[in-house]
Amino acid sequence: MIAVAINGYGTIGRRVADAVALQDDMKIVGVVKTRPSYEAKIAIDNGYPLYSNNAENMKTFRDAGLKVEGTLDDLLKKADIVIDCTPGKMGAKNKALYQSHKVKAIFQGGEKADVAEASFSALGNYASCVGKDYVRVVSCNTTALCRTLSAVDKKYGAAKVRVTLIRRGADPQDVDNGPINAIVLDPATVPSHHGPDVNTIFPNMNIMTTAVVVPTTLMHLHTIIVELRDHATTQEIKDIFRATPRVMIFKAKDGIDSTATVMEYAREAGRKRSDLNEIAVWDESINVIGKELFYVQAVHQESDVVPENVDCIRAMMGTIKEARETIKKTDEALGLKKWW
Ligand code: NAD
């Protein structure tokens, strides 16, 4: 059993903890919170040992009547690997502590690439992360781009990729961020950081990205144009997306013509927290004209990186060497779309 610690029990940390708990080869040895919020209470209800980020904050948990097992420092003594799910850029500050405990660490996409020895995408570069001590699971947008582009690139070759990212303003519970009534260039410069981030997984891919942020909390949306090296038909591209793990095809003609209805599908399908770990690609948007492939995809930012975190644990621990093997194991445990 791989002993997994979760540092930061927010949007990503909560989901990764639940996904790890569903696997038969790993277990949660503790989750770290900074204060006795409702999430801390739920962590205890879920059976996760609760730890404070430092000794000072332990008292606030005890004053609130919450059982706290110790500090992050204590937890790291029990862990084979820690998944750092603290807010962006905080992981880099935590790294020295992980190193001092000789504990392997997974960082998230809010960290700079150089926080780790490698960036990770299960379908993109699994083998190159096997046995590593410090790895960063790329962001929700980059994970989504790597999933669909790796499928296209492997079969037909992606000579040139151009992407417009329409990003959600904030996660649903995040009342402090916007915009409320604007489309914000984020960043105004081209490329946005997403293209270079894809290059941390596919160093030779010719990709340019532009990004704007809009007033929505549900999902990101990408419009993608790929210049193919080899000829493909529209139907062949639809077939490879259907056979790709963690990619789901939706049809506007079935009534799923927006991010709102994709999320409604996840609710109706009984997915935990209404999450959609898969990337949603619209059937009608897939179109090959000459050498150019067009498609539109949506990304549930709160959950698409979750299965990748589970796979990344097995890669770093060296327990499974083949990407397809861990992807199948993770997806079966999470009840995701059957692609195998
Ligand atoms: P979040 O704010 O929802 O959660 C972060 C959690 O860490 C909170 O519970 C916070 O209380 C806790 N925390 C703060 N300081 C801490 C400390 N010193 N020690 C321990 N815990 C601490 O953030 P998130 O959205 O889960 O993002 C976490 C990481 O995942 C970031 O790198 C982010 O860029 C990345 N990410 C986020 C999303 C997304 O859409 N939310 C998607 C993919 C990747």
C-alpha cells in the first residue's frame, strides 16, 4: 500500500483524496488543513486523519472541537509521497520540507515547471516520470490539451496547433474572483502560458495559444485548430477521440450544446460532486478541411487533473511502468467512461 499525504484540502486536494481512497494499491495517511473550516469537519467524517499545517494552528482545531493528529511535519514521517494541493506558488515554498523528509512530492499546475524534475501528463509522457522524486501534474487546461492532442499527434502528426482558450473566471465557491461583467485578456500577450506549458510535455510541438477569461464558473472551453501531417477524415478523428481515455464526445443535437448542459449531464449521470473528469469534445465541432482539423472541447477545471494525480503516484513509486495499465486501473476505480 502506498502511503499518500495530501497537503492542502481545497478544490483539488479534496477530490484527489477521494480518488486515492478508491484505489486498492494506495491509502490516505492524512490530509492537511490550516483552519477548522467545514472542509476539515468533512475530512474527519470521510475518515481521513486530519493534520494542521503547523504547530501554532493546532490549538485552533482543538478549540473548535476537531481531532487533529499532529502537524504536516508529523504526517510526512508516515508518507511515501505527498500531493501538494496548496494554492499556486506555495508548493515551491513547501518543497524544502518535503526534501528534508526525503518524501516524494507531486505539485500542481499553479507551480512553475521548474519546481519539479518533470511535468506529467498520463497520456503524454508517463514513462519519463517513472521513478522521479518531484513531478508537477500540469494544469487543468494543459492536461486537457495534452489528452486530445496526444491522440491526434500519435496517429496523424500535429504539424501546427493553434488554440483559443476561453477560461472560467473562478471556481464556483470562489466569491473573491471575477470578472463579473467583462472579457479579460489573460494574458494580453501571445502566446499565453498554456502553449509553453504543453511544451513541457511535448517539447517539439508547434503550438500557439491565446487566452481570455469570461464571467462563468463551470468550465473552460478551447477552440482548437491542428494542421495535420498525414491525411485524416473527420470520421477517423471522431473514432480516435472515442477510443481515447478520459475524452468524451457530446452531441449538440442531443441537447448538450453548452458548458451548462455538460455539467448537467455529469449531475444526471450521478458523478460525485457533478464532476466530469473527462474532456468533453463536441461531435459536431470535429471537422477536417484539407489538412486542418477543427474541434471544440470543454474542461471541468475542478476535476480533470484528478485521475492524472493518481497515475502520477504509480509512476513516481515505480509500481506500474505502463501508462495504459495505470489509466485503466484508475478509471475503473473512479467509474469513468469505458474506453478499454
Ligand atoms: P484551493 O484554494 O481551492 O485549495 C487550496 C487549499 O490549500 C485550501 O484549502 C487552503 O486553505 C489550503 N492552504 C492554504 N495555505 C496552506 C498551507 N500553508 N498549508 C496547507 N494548506 C494550505 O486551490 P485549488 O484550486 O485546489 O488549487 C490547488 C493547486 O491546484 C494550485 O496549484 C492550482 O493552480 C492547481 N489547480 C487548480 C485547478 C482549479 O481549477 N481549481 C485546476 C487544476 C490545478
